Amino acid sequence: MNKHFSVVVCTYNRADYLAKTLESIALQEYPGNCFEVIIVDNNSSDNTKEVCDKYSSRFPILPIRYFKETQQGISFGRNKGVNEAQGEIIAFIDDDETIRPDYLEHLNKLFNQYPDAELCSGPVVPIYEATPPDWLSPYIERAVTGAYDKGNKIKTVGPNDYPGTGHATFKKELFIKYGGFNTDLGRRGSSLMGAEDKDFFLRLIQNGIKCYYLPSAEIFHHIPKEKLTDDFFERITYAIGKSERIRTLSVSRTDFFKRLVSEIIKWGGSIALFCFYLIQFQYSKGKKLLRFRFNVTKGLLGK
């Protein structure tokens, strides 16, 4: 049985990448009458609208629906996409990601094979547009590139392995039951703030929602050279800490202090890994791990 999907793409000033994203969605082998594409333009100042119009003309059979969300922020955009979605299942894809032609087919098989499935995610494979720096280690790759790989078997993942929204697929009813994304969190324009994913997923975890991992549902995240610079590293790692400060304090001061305790524990792990890389004569990787922890802590403390 074919499920009906709403593929939601929230975008902001990434027209060139968006064209690749839409191309990969339009080439799906899944029946065209069983999915729709919802594009949420979050006040882009480039030619995003023209790109969307072009693909609507090229693929007239495919229902591509364009919306403008004037309230700035990824959380506003995602909530808009959820509210406009007509499908029973919502698949989020970021505007710098592409998918295989059989992506929706694999998702459909999972939701049919596992009737209890309400949420699933797949691997995120970074596609580097420049040579990765020598300081990039597996321990910070996810923060910088979104890389995500939990093996080659279908399984459920624990709370510490929950995905990001950009490679997650939800039954729409989850948003009806547990609310949408917190609009106080998430990126706004060129800001690198986040934690809207974590905030939403924690609500699902607290209500016993399992997350299935589907290895065949790969998403390819295109990484420009700008994201491999020291400047981007400094900004994204600080933003992680600052986002966590805002998220935890919005829950309670107790939650914030628990996060501080976990940060102390993470410092111990980072120092151990620094020593490991030092022994391996990979000083740049070890040094960057300590810098990662320093920036997150700084943001967490509001410095």
C-alpha cells in the first residue's frame, strides 16, 4: 500500500542548492499521485521563487506547492510546512540535501513493514565540495556536517542517537499530539542557532515515541568550502552551546544545571580523546576537540 507523503523543504537564500534538491525529489520513482512537495521560502532575497517556478513548469504532474513564511526562523518555516502538509507522513529535506530516486519507496516499505513506526531517519552522507581539513574528526563531524550513520540494519535508536529534522520522517499526527517546533529556537537568517530539533525530539522521547533507523534512506548533505573553515567552526560550536542554554533554561533551571553537569563529563571525554590523538601524532584533531568543547561551554554559560 502506498502511503501519501508530504516532502517539506524549508529554504533561505540557497537557490543554487535548492535546484539540486528539487531535481532529486522530482526524479523519485514513487508514484507522483502519492506525494507532494511543499517549499517554504523563509524570506529569501535571491531567486528562490524563480527556481521553484521553473521546477513547477518542468514537472507539471508533480504537485509542487510554494509558500512564503514571513516570520524569520527555521522553526516558523517548518511549522508552516507541517500546517500546509496534506500527506499522512511528512518527510523533511533540507535545501542543501539531495536524495536517491528510491528514497520515498524505501520509506514507504518501512512504514508498511512496521505498523507501529511513527518516526524514522536515515544516514546523512556528507558530500564535500573541498578537501576536508585535517582537524575534522568523527567526534565533531556531525556538528559541522550533519554526518549520521548508525549501521546497515533497520533498528530503533536510543535517545542519544536521535536524528536531526533534516533527515527525519514523521507521521503528521505527532505534530497534532505534541505540538510543533519551538519558535524561540532554531536558525534565523544567517544565525547558526539550533536546538529546535532536540526540543521537539525530547517531547517525543518523553511520550515513548520510538525512532526507527532506515539505512537505505540515505540523504546527501552538500558541504561547501565555507563550512570547512575555522570561522564557521568557531561560530557553529559556540551556537550549539548558546542554543542549549536557551533550550534548557526555557524548561527549568534544574534542567540547565543538569546540562552543566553533563558538560563537565564531556570535558573529561574530550581530554581523553585529546591525549589519544596526541599519541597518534594527530595534534590538530585533538586540539580542535578541546576548542569544540571550549566554545560549547562558553555558549552554554552565556559568555
